[in-house]
Amino acid sequence: MLPSKTILAPLFIAFGGGMVFFPFFIRWQKSWGVGQKIKKEGPNLHLHKENTPTMGGLIIIMSSFLGLWFGGGLDRLTGVIFLFLLLFFALGFWDDYQKSVLGRPWGIKARYKFFAQLLGSAGLLLWGFRFFPHHFTIPFTNYSVELGVVEFLLYGVLVMVASMNAFNIVDGLDGLAAGCGLLTFAFWSIILGTQNRLALVGLSEAAIGALLAFLWFNFWPARIFMGDSGSLPLGALMGILSLASGHSLLLVLAGVIFVVDTLSVVLQVISFKIRKKRLFLMSPLHHHFELRGVKESHVTIRFWIVQILGVLVALGSVRG
């Protein structure tokens, strides 16, 4: 169990590990000519990012494990959670490998990736059924909705899969996903800390430290991208921590940018299917603002501000 006096140890250890490993990883990819392939369907403003080193999720996962291990936050629950995160990492890494090394910009087919996410999420929730509260609390109240076995599993899988894909969607601008992600993880650290679930706090802190190191190299102009190898396990962790807290509905507030960006994609597809018209110049929403002439770094910082406000509202909504 993680002593409360060393609660920030996983964060600092993960940050230190990332600051050591990222420069080597970036140089290695450049020396081998490995890098991100930009989809033609993306904004032309991003064409200059072609061949930027990617698969930063590898170092994020490594650094998080170092923080968790040496920071004292590794127990049976967090250890098994991390094993499942490694499965999602492997799925994302294979997708990144196809894109950056094999030159296939679309990577794994979406239906195969989605099916693997479903299986992994269901597997974790079945194994850890007794570790998760089988309810969710209504924001701004003390009222909780109890869930049966089937209802909890279906709801939990939905939360995890939605979180993974939302994190992946937001990972489209330099620094955007990392900054929004560490803010959301900070929120769950606070909530889980008040519940004295310190091992899970340590897991969240390790992710924050790794993301801070990644952000050091990922903020505009990015020297490395996260890739699916980072967005899938981090998105899964975001969903896992929300379910473990019993306040999973607060993802809508504490992860407001993830919700808004994902919703913009859904609305764009629906509008085009029904009306044959687009609501936005391009989805996700961050690309819409880019195409309207807002600098990429400005979009990122303004989205961070909205995310901070969402986290503050979420904190204020918790009762008792």
C-alpha cells in the first residue's frame, strides 16, 4: 500500500523516467526514419508533421510502470489493471507500427480494434468485479444508482470503450490529449484520495508524471506523438479510475474536452448522413477551429482552459 506521505512519489519517478527515455527514443526513430504518416483526409496544415517520431505511448507506459513500481503503488489490483493496460498498449502499438513503419496510414481496421477493446474491457471488469463499486453517483447529489451484475458489466464496458476512443479522438493537436489527460487524472487522484484508495491514486499519479514528461516534448511544435499505443491504455485507465471511484458520470465534466470532441464527430456524421451537410468545417472540433484560422497552440491552450473549468465544476459537484 502507498503511504500517504509519499503519495507524489509515483508522479516524480514517472516524470524523471520519461525525461530520460524520451530523448533517446526520439533520436532512435529519427535515425531509422520512423515517423507518423499523415492521412490525406486530415487538415493540410498538418502535412509538415509527416515523419515526426511517434509511438510515444511506449515511453509513457514504461515511465508509468517505473513510477508505480518504485513509488510503492503496486499491489494486486493495480498490478492486474496494469497488465490489462499493457494489452491495450499492445493493440495500439501494433496499429502505430502499421502506420509508421509499414506505411499504412489507417492501421488496424476499426471493427477489429473495437472488438479487441470490448474483449479487454469485459475481461478486466469480470476479473475485478469485486474491486469496483456497482453503482454510480448522480452529480451534485448524494444519490447513487445501484447496478446489477449484467448492468454493471454493460455500463462498465461502455465507459471504458468510450473513454479509449475519446482519448484517441482528442489526440490530434500537439499537447492537447496530454494536457487534458493529466488534468482528468489529477481529478481522479483527488477523488480516490478522499476515498483512501491510495494504490489507485498512485496509478493515476504515475500516469500524470509520464504525461508531464511526454508533454515536455509533445507541446507545439511536437517532437514526438503519442499514437494509439498511448491513447488506448490512457483512455482505458481514465475509464477504469472513474468506475473505481463510483463517480463515473463525472467523466462528462472532468473530461469535458473528450466529450465535446467526440460528440462533434458523432454530430458531424449524423448531419452528413441525414442532411448531406457538415456542421463543422472538419471534425473533431479542434480541427474546425484550426481551419477557421486559429493557431494550433492557441486551440490547445483554450481547450486546456475549458478542461480546467470542467474539472473545477466536477470537484464542486461532489457531495460528502
